[in-house]
Amino acid sequence: MTETQKDPFAAAASFNAGVYGTGLRPVRADRLAEAVRRLLRAAGSEEQEAAVVADHLVEANLRGHDSHGVGMLAMYMPAIAAGLLRPNQHATVIGRSGPFLAVGGGSGYGQVIAREAMDLAIEQARREGLAVLSLRDSHHIGRVGSYGEQCSDAGLVALAFVNVVTRPAVAPHDGTRPRLGTNPICIAVPGTDATPALVLDFATSAVAVGKCRVAMGKGQEMAPGLLLDPQGDPTQDPGVMFQDPSGALLPLGGHKGFGLALMCDVLAGALASAMPGTPSHQNSGRVMNNMFAIVFDPARGGNAQWAADLDDLVAYVRDTPTVPGVDAIQMPGEPESRTRRQRLADGIPLDGATLAMLDSLGRERGLDLGELLA
Ligand code: NAD
């Protein structure tokens, strides 16, 4: 792979050009989902697929992860046109061996493929206590926490390691050029009567690439210590991620995030999917995700009292004096739940760039989405 290969994230970012600082407009979640459903239908998806993908994207916005919300359509639509993302595919079991379950996605919408693959893993974990899932050949799966929630809603624990196969974005620790994806990790634990489900879900880079796109859309700089420019020097300009050659994100927490990102490429890529993030797989201009997930029944994990012990642990951790300006210790998943409640009530604040992008994608397909997005 060369360092100047095609960047699918640039498609999403290019819509930001010239519309910096155009302000935020709140859009009701149900109206936004309807607009996205219509767009997806016009782009070839059957009704059910359009609903699943639209709901996933809007849910990401509702939970505050605008980086993985409806803005992703700017990347998905050109990918369909280029034949890199294939609508109306379904998860296919390609192998089973003991607890291992291998599933292929036919380059379909990751939101559909990963959801169906998790359904299969959930079914097996309920029956056998354990499923070890390797999902391959899926287009971008979006917010990984969504699949964690799918498992925790089913009363199961999930550990998911995802690799991102596309132009690399993250520099190894002590490196100056990108070599890894933003490889996210999710750990989800079901809630009890006293404790909500714990959903830890983050990129192993200091920030997700999508957060740079969102910052660009708002005309904002990134915080210091997150980005390198193409020369390997520190910068706060999110635009470096969409240049050619691009800059690089730093790994989360230095050598620790680097190690986690590498292990995502090892577990989800090299060991499970025959699609590691190595150069031969990065040159297609698309964004693929592979996922290695362990799904198990906590009641069969060795401690019959797990729920009570979890409640005790969480209560003990919550009972920590906080730093000035912070009311309470939050558990993983709680910031997203709070944002969701707020955005359901007040609307999802969309920036001018995202609204212009949706409007333009609609017009290209003969749709007027103006009324839904007003
Ligand atoms: P982030 O930095 O916002 O971290 C989110 C995690 O931290 C959540 O578990 C959240 O509950 C927890 N958290 C946040 N603030 C907290 C607080 N004050 N106290 C306690 N816990 C707190 O997330 P990110 O790294 O920007 O990732 C955003 C999204 O991007 C994720 O949903 C991830 O799955 C997704 N992503 C997807 C891909 C892909 O290729 N599909 C790649 C990278 C990231």
C-alpha cells in the first residue's frame, strides 16, 4: 500500500468544505430516522434493512456518538455506487466448531450483518453458555456498543474486539506514520435490579476518526496531544486526517492503547478473519470491520451470586468523593444513556455540514428531505 491511497473517510469529510460554523439545528429522532430510511430505500435497501441501518445510525446520534451517526451516510453512499458496500446481504454461518462460530457478511451493511451475527452468538450462548464469534467480510459495523447492548439486553456478557480494514489512521506508539485502525473494543455486562447494564465501548485511538470529521464540520480544533500532521509533528487541526498523505491519530494512552489496537488486528484480523489490517487489505477505498467476540452467560461463569457482587462493586466505586465540578462517578454506558434521554426530549443537534450532506444525498436520489430535517 502506498501512503497516498484512496481514503473513504475523506468522502464524509469533503461535505464539510465551505460549511464550517453553520450552527446546530435540533432534529427529532423519529423524523431523522424516517429521512435516513427513505435515503437507504432509494439507495437499494429493502424495507427492513433500511429500518435497521437507520435506527442504528440515529441511535448512535441519540447516544452522543455523532461520529458514528447519520454522518456515516456520506461514506456509505459512494461505497454502494462503487460496489464496495452491497445492500441486502445477510450474515451467513461459514463454520462451527465447539464454541466457535464463524460468520461471513458478503460486504453487506455492518449494522445488519453484525446484528444478525450477534443474534446467532446469543442463541448459542443461551444454549451452551458460551459463543466465540468471528465475524468477517462485513462493511463498517458502526457503534460497537450497539452489539454489546444486544447481548446485555439478552442477559449475556460480551467482549468484542474489532479491527478496521481501511487506510490506516493510527500511529503505533513511538511512530510518526499511521499503521493501525482505530480498532474499537466493547465490553458489556447485563444490568441487575440495582445496576444498569455496563457498556464500555471505545476506539483504541486517542479519538475516533469520526470525531475529527465532526470537529471539522463545526470548525473546531482538536484538543492537544491527539494528532500528528503528515510530517509526524503534533497538531490540533482535524483536517490532517483527510489530507493526502494524511496525518495520524495517536493511540489511546500511549503504549497501552497501541497494544490494544494491535491485539484487535491480531484477534479479529489475523487469527479470525484472514483479513488483518495489513497493506494487501487496505487498498480498496472501503471500510471493512472484522469482529472477534466472546459472548457468555454470567450465571454459568462460576459465581451464582454475580449480580449481588456486581451491585456491591458498583456501589463501592460510585461512593467515591468526586473532583470539583463533577456530581457523581458515572459507570460505562451512563453518559450515553443521559445523552439519549436529553436528545429524545430536545432533538438531535445536527451541524450544518451534516444537514447539507443529507439534503444533497436526498436530491441526488430525487428525494426532498427538507421537511423531515426542518
Ligand atoms: P469515547 O471516548 O466517547 O468513550 C466512550 C466510552 O467511555 C463509553 O463506554 C462511555 O460510557 C465511557 N465514558 C465516557 N465518559 C465517561 C465518564 N465521564 N465516566 C465514565 N465512563 C465514561 O468513545 P470513542 O472512542 O470516541 O468511540 C466512539 C464510538 O466510535 C464507539 O461507539 C465505537 O464503537 C465507535 N467506533 C467504531 C469503529 C468502527 O470501525 N466501527 C471504529 C472506532 C470507533
